[in-house]
Amino acid sequence: MTALEDRRSATETDVTATSSGLYTYDLAPTKREGRRWGAYNVFTLWANDVHSLGNYAFAIGLFALGLNVWGILAAFTLASVLLFLLLTLSGFMGHKTGVPFPVMSRIAFGIKGAKIPAAVRGAVAIAWFGIQTYLASAVLSTLLVAMFPGLACLDTNSLLGQSTLGWITFLVLWAVQVVIVSYGMQMIRRYMAFAAPTTLLTMCALAVWMFVRADGSISLSVDAPLTGGAMWLQVLQAAALWVVIYGTFVLNFCDFTRSARSRGSIVRGNVIGIPVNMLFFAVIVAVLSGAQFSLDGHVITSPTDIVRTVPNMFLLAVASLALIALTVAVNLLANFVAPIYALVNLFPRRLDFRRAGLVSAVLGLVITPWNLYNSPVVVNYFLGGLGALLGPLFGVIMADYWLLRKSRVNVPALYTEDAGAEYHYRRGYNPRAVAAFVPSAAIAVVVALVPWFHAAAGFSWFIGAILAAALYAVVADRSSPIRDVDGEAIAVAAE
């Protein structure tokens, strides 16, 4: 039998064993023919996500902590190189297999064990979906009060921690996102294509306006900037924390690149969207924070602080709406798609993409995210602890895919419950992957949350990822045969 015949027969065998509990339209691999995501679409992921309000607050905070402009640029240069490498490797996995993250996790963790990383990623995303929607609604509430002062009376009461106006603006933006997601990944792609240039033009215009207000003079640092070893330690910590912020995305980037036209599209989109775009972002941060400090000696906490000072009501409205559109785009990308696929994977017979989107949105509402955001204990310990788990998950998945399998995957076998299939392992769980993940995750969480390890807390994602990858490389089973079978026979059209 020839190699081609062996490949075909293996595929046919796996297709007949496909389980309805593992295979649905939304979880199926995408056909290579008809994939529509090009370099521009990959770029728009980062054009939207990098320029989020949360990221600006983080970067401006570095200026307040004492990093000068050159230190901020150095931190983002280092972080962007690391992210480019990690996201490109992760993106290639999605392009080759055509599967979303919960299915990708089956390769290392098993057809049932994959629910562990999917659930962790989904839980983090649902919490941040609600929080980001709340932050956008706060901007909208501020804008409405500025335009219609009479609405201020609706912003004085409290119901479950939110005012009447807060509830109205939150539910409006919540509903907008639900509607966008209900039309699937194709609509998300279109929205990103619209939001990306809007975001870039708005932030660039804001930076130019601040530069002119400061008479072309910006402060390169606060009055007492960090120097020497302290400065370089802060640079390294800032770079590490910036990578941690994208720890969620490096896991489920395949949710998007499964629709990419080619590897080249991923590389070109990542080059412009990560190193180039992130340095552009850092320059805007330097201008905004440096110009404001030059004007009054104060460091802003977010671009919204500057937007509120725009003297013209029309320009204020345009800038505010652009920030809202940006926040919605970030939410769709980073915090809505992941839990949708996670829920479809958990309940494949009951949920599809649209229904899972509605369930995710409802969960993001009932947790009253404004109360989470306003509770440092919850944000630092609950979300911080969950976030620390993402590094070890990434380490196991990447070590299994690139080091052990060398990118060889039997895609149809990801959808079968046959006890003899490659990814069934032991009752659907890979005990070796779990054995590598658990101690690494425990160490990462301790480093992230225990005050004694405060100096190393920013590196918890890396510590967990490296430990998990190293442990898995030691304990992984190398005796089982590894086949490389594409999923075209069971694939569906890409959106």
C-alpha cells in the first residue's frame, strides 16, 4: 500500500468514527479552499487589540512608575519580539489544522481533558467581557451626560452597584455585541476591518492635538525617573507583563487563523500588527503622557482623561464614540470568541455559535462585572490566579505540538471517541499532560499571588510556561506512532 493510500484509508477510518459529542459545524476544521483572512485581517486584530483603553492605562502607568520614554520604547520592543514569535507559532497551528482552540487542546490533553484549558480560557474571557463592556458603558454615560446634562439625575442612584444610566448604557453595548456575534465570525471580521482604521486615526489625532497643546514640547520622564539597574528591571517586568496581557490570545489565536489564507498572511499581518503597531502605540503613549505632564505636571491614567478635556462637543462625541467602538472590537476579539467555542465544546449537542454567544453574554451580565472591577481582591486573586494558569497551558500545548509531534496532527482523530484513537489516551485524558500542568500551574499561581514573590510576580506566566513545557518534554509518551492526516474530508467552509 502506498503512502497516499495509507493516508486516505486512515482518514476514512477516522471519519466513520466521528462522534456527535465531539464534532459539530462550529468545532469542525475549516476547508483550505475559501479561507478569507488575509494579512490585513490579521493586522486588524492587533490594530484593535493593542490600542485598547486597558493597554493605554497599563503603558501610561509605566511613565508614572518612573520609566522614561526610552525605557517604555525598550520594554515594548522586547515584548513585541517575544509576542511576534509566540503568536506566529500559535497562528501556524490554527492554519495547519483549521480547528478552534478547544479542539486544538485535544491534541495534548485528550478529547475529554481538553475541557480543562477551554474552561480556564473561557472563564477568564467571560469575566473580562463583562468588565470591558462596563468600561465602554462608562465612557458612553459620560458622553451622554455631557451632551444632555439632564441625564445626570439618572446617574445618582444604585441598583446592584449600577446607576439607572449605567444600566441603560451597559445593556445597549451588551446588546450590540450580541447582535454582531450572532452573525458569526464573518461579521466580526468586517467589524474589525472598520474599527481598526477608526481607532488608529482617532488615537493619532489625539496625540497630535496634545502635542500642539504642549507647544511641541513633551516631557521625556517624570521628575524623578528610574535609572540604572532599577530602570532595566522595570523594563524587563513591563515587557513580561505586556506578554502576560496577551497570554489569553496566544492560546486561542487559532480561533482566527483557522480562516487564514496562508502562513504568509499570518506572518505579514503579525509583523505589521505586532512590532510595527506596538512601537507606534508606544510613541502615542509617550506623546500623550509626556505632553500632559509638560502641561500641568500630572500623569493621566487613561486616554479618556484627555478626551474629556476636548473643548468642542462634536469632536468630544467623535472621540468618545471611537473609544467605545475600539473597546467593543477588543471585547469581541479577546473576550467573546473564546468562551463561545469553549461552551460549544462543553455542550456540543445543545449549543451552536449563536446560542453559545448568548450564553456567554448572559454570564458576563449576571456576574455584575462592575462589582468585580471595583473589587481589587477579586481582580487580583480570582482573575490573577486564573490568568497565571494560562502560561502552563500554553507550555504543555506548544511542547506537545512543536517538540513532540513536530506539527504532525491526525485531525480526524480529534473527533472520535474510539478507545484506540490517538487522542483518547486514558479515558479521554492524557495523564502526562495533566502531570506536567498541575505542578507548573501551582507554582505559577503562588508566584503570581503570594506577596513574598512580588518581585517575580510579573514573570509568573513565563515561569509556568517554561516549567510546563520542560516537564512535558520529559514525561511525554514518545512510543506511540504519530500520524499527519489533514481534516479536509470532514471540513466545513471557512467564514
